[in-house]
Amino acid sequence: MTNILSRFIPIVCLLFILSLYCNANDDKSIKMIENELPIADPYVLFHNGKYYAYGTRIDGFEVYISDDLKHWKRHKNLALSPKDSWGTRWFWAPEVYYVSAQKKFYMFYSVDEHICVASSSSPEGPFIQEEKKPIIAHEKGIDTSLFIDDDGTPYLFYVRFTDGNVIWMAEMNNDLQSIKTETLTKCVSASEPWEKKQATVVEGPSILKRGNTYFLIYSANHFESQDYAVGYAAASSPKGPWKKYSGNPILRRDHPSASGLLGTGHGAPFVSANGGYKYIYHAHASSTSVAPRTSYINDLTISSDGVISIVGEPIRPLIVK
């Protein structure tokens, strides 16, 4: 009996050690993948071979960094801390741009339903307001998006509450801290049936230019609607007039590219490492819960005849430690 036990003891020990190893690796894999990219109103900046993602989630703004668009790591410090900003609540929809002429990164965002801008020497931050004040002190606004044209003229697109949520545009002064109020021009409002399924809202503007055509990509409906969706309009000038695409929306829960996601919208286009366009956007947590909203990435294409499409299976970004 002793001889039989002596033969089995090493085997039992080996199995025990292997089980510990496997469990340790299982724990490690669980710790490595924490959750999906937990931001709403997302924006991606591609700079020096890395992707930087910013979005709505907490007071202030985090920054997530990736090499491949699939795996993201949260930077240890906030990109923008409330202490470095005007306002104390409702930090929404940050977008970050590198302005090479000034060798600075600029973050445009909303706080307390006013539009603001902060700057940094790094895409990781810290972003700090030079003066702690809104761009427009006397009027509420949200969802800023900067566009600098080929001639160097900066334009700011944002949402004013003029009849529901309406997208307007104004030229900016060269300091990128203020607008030329006399240039304020209405761009698009909610007028089509697909845009008014819940509330009178168009928001989340982004501008692309291809040749001599300007494209204004936007979202419509209340963000809590499962029919929150993305469309676009085109113009021959950033000042408009804007003509909405007859095939709108280009992303919604019933489109193949949404892959069953609900409440798809408020995204932004960006150029990826291979030179092609991608589109990042958020979606609802489930069919019964809006929050927590998480972000997804699809390909964005512009055809030779100037039609924008959001296509393919979405990338589902994951946070790793």
C-alpha cells in the first residue's frame, strides 16, 4: 500500500501545482481585461503612432491610449482636472486637436452647458484653461468641434439651444479662445422624421473636407433614444448652406454596421494609422439600460461621388491594465 501511495503522491502534487498555475493565469487574464471603453461622446486623436481617446464619463476628462484600437490603457492622471477648468459639473464631449503652428494641443469641451477650451503641450495633458471662463459667457452651448480650413481659418461648430438643439458655426479668432460673434451662422436643425423620433435634437458635429466639399457629420434624437443615429450634410463652404444627405441616417440600430447596438451616435471621425478614416461612437449598455454607455469603432468611407458610409463590423475596444 505504501508503494502505491508513493507512486501517486508525485502525480497529485504535479496536478495541484498545475491547477494553481492555471488559476493564476485565469486571474491574470481577468485582471488584464477590465471592461469595454467606458466613455460616451467619444473622440480619438491619432498622434505620433498612438491613439488617444477622450470622452464623457466623470467630472473632468480621462485619456485612454492604444497602439491598435482594440486594447486601451487609461493614463494614470486626468487629461483635464476640474481644478484647471471653469465650471464644476457636466463635463461633456471633449475633442483634442494638435495645432502645429502653435505647437500646442487644444481640448474643446462643454462644462455646465457652456463651451470651453484648454491647452497642453501633450495629448496626455494636463490641459489647463489659460483663463477660467467660457468661450461665450452670456449663452449656453455644448458639443464643440474645431475645423481649421486649408487657408488657416479656424471655425468652431457647436450646439446652441435656439429651437431644441441646433448646430451653429462661427469663425474663431487666431488665439482659439474666442469667436467672431458677427459670423455666427446656423448650419442644421432637426427637420427630418428620423431626426425627431425623440426630442428636437441635432448635436455632436464633426467636419471633414474632401476636395472642395465639406461634410458635417452629426447625431440626432435624444441620446436616451434607442433610435439615436448619425447622419450628415454637405456644402461647398464651412459657412454652408448645408444640404442633408437623402440616404440619412448612415448609422442606426437597424443598420448592419451597428451589429445590434442600440442608441448609436455622438461620435467623431479620425484618420487611422493606414491613412483611412474610422468613426468612433457610443451605444447603450443594453436594451433595458442606457448607462453605462461604451464606445465602438467602425470604418468610415467616402465614395468617389461623395457619399459617406459607416461600414464593417465594429471594433469593440477593451481596457487593459
